[in-house]
Amino acid sequence: MKYTNKSKGVLVCFLLVLCAVVTVACGKDNQKKAGSSNDDAGGSKGLITVGYVQSGTGSAWSLANVESIQQNCTEENGINLIYECAEDDFDNQLSIVRSFIEQKVDLISFTPIVSEGWDDVLKAAKDAGIPVIIMDRMVETDDDTLFECWIGSNFLLEGYKAADWLIDYMKSLNSKKDSYNVALLQGAIGSSAEIGRTQGVEEMLNTAGNFKFVYKESGNFNRDGGIENMQKIIDKKLDIDILIAENDDMALGAIEVMEKNGIKPGKDIVIVSFDGIHDAFEAMINGKINCVMECNPLTGKLLASAVQTVMNGDPVSKKNYVLEELFPADTAADYIDNRKY
Ligand code: GYE
């Protein structure tokens, strides 16, 4: 069918680009210690002082991400990590980055809460001679000399893959309906994770033609957001066939509300979500989520390695995508025991 071929073509192109990028990813596993640490920031042991600010910790994914960064950016690996969390407040995040500049850390890293609005602070870091590594979400800037590299997920591809699975799955149900009502729970608006997933899902389902978005709101990537939005969907008496949640926490919140209202998640409403946290795998095994598109938070080792590469002055590829898989519910039991988050 026309839409399927077109959509799959886009998907294949992205997969090829992804493979190419991953093969050159993220420098070497460099064990050399860079001796140029900055004493003002407390790096007196010859360690590289890295100021890292996480966006927030409202999702199980972010907690796993923080843990991975803290476990890998260690003194043993030559790094003195100054960890901060911006609690999902963009102004707060900007001022934390500025304070890293004032402290004269050796390198700054952060997960941008939103993608726009970073140029000034990145210019200030550049003027101060402090290299920047961006993690997970991406910044929107015309000047990519403002940061050394980025390590994260291909959110657009995640959206395509999830929607591609959904199109095939809905076909396999052989329902008599000729159109499906979709509710989309977006992540934090303006974050590249939200922008990419929303675009991927919308593009592909709109091209398919038999999916209608009847509800589209942000649930801010957290459980309460899932609860509140599902309650609104019920209050508005929207008859939805499909819920797409841009992370598992929102899906799990929505599931709670469905169950309280006698709706069977995964059956009365098909549910697709993103991340792949342990609770989502359990929900898949219990038939409550139909498919999860993984987003890999275990990027701490890549960050530690990239820090060394950058501080050694070695070349590093600009964009480094992590590998991630799609898990339809019937595969969950095979993988749950090996999930690391
Ligand atoms: O999907 C979500 C988190 O930026 C990829 O942020 C990340 C997203 C992740 O809070 O759970």
C-alpha cells in the first residue's frame, strides 16, 4: 500500500544513517588521564572536573540516566563530577550552567530541558574556553561549534518505529472500523524528545490515513501527567481506540485511571509508549501495554569516554546515537530479567 511503502522507506533511510553514525560513535575508550584539570573547580588530584546538570528526575528513565552518569563519571575514570539537577526549570538550568562557567570547571555537560534558547550561555562557555558535551536531548542552534558533541537518542526514528508497529498491529486486529481515534500524550513541550516523537508518530499515522488524533496534550513525562490527561479524556467522553504516551510513566499513570474506570488497558485501548522501564515491561507481560519503543538511558560510559577524548584534544564525532529496540508485548517476558532500568 502507498502509505506503508513510503513510511517504511523513510524508516529504512533512518536505520541506515543510524548504523553509519553508530560505527563512528563517540571516540575511543580512552583510559589516558587528561592532566589539564582546573584547580579553581577543585580538580587538584589531576582529575577532569565536569559540571553536569540533568533536566529533571520525574521519570524512571531520568533516574536511570543519572545513575549511569554517576556510576561512570568517577574519580577512577579520571573525572570529578559536579552533579546538579534543574528540576525541569529551564531558567534554573541556565543559571546552573552559568555557575559552572563561573566555577571554571574543565567541561560542562547537560540534558537540555528544552531545545531552544541556549546560544548565549553556550557562547559564554566557548568564550571561557570550556568545552560542552550535550546529553540525551538536543539543542537547537545554528552554530554547532558551540558544543563538542552530543550523545543521545534518535527521537524522530523512535516515533517512526512506534507508529510503524502500530499501523501493522491495528491491521492485524482485523477490526471493522475504518478509522481509529488516537490520544497522544506528549512529553515536556519543546524538548527534543517530545518534538521528535510527536513528529515521527504524527507524520506516519497521518500518512497512513486511517488514524485520527482526537486528543493531544502534554503530560510532562511524568505519572501525574498521565493520570490528569486520562481523566480529562474520560471526562470529555472521548472514545479513543489508541493511547500513545511519549514515555512509560505517563502510560502507567493513564493505565491507573483506565482501570479505575472499568476500561481494560491494552485491550479496550491499545497502548504504545516509549522508554522501556521495568514497570512497562511488567505492564506488557500483564497485557496492559501493547508495545514499548525503547529509549536508552545508559549513556554514562559514553559520556565518560567522550570527556576524555575531548580533553585530550582528539577528534570526536559530533552526533552520537545510542542503539535502541522496539519491544512488542509478546517479547517482554523474554527480556524483562535482563532489563537494567
Ligand atoms: O523519554 C523521559 C524523560 O529526554 C529521552 O525524558 C528523555 C526523556 C525520556 O523524562 O522519560
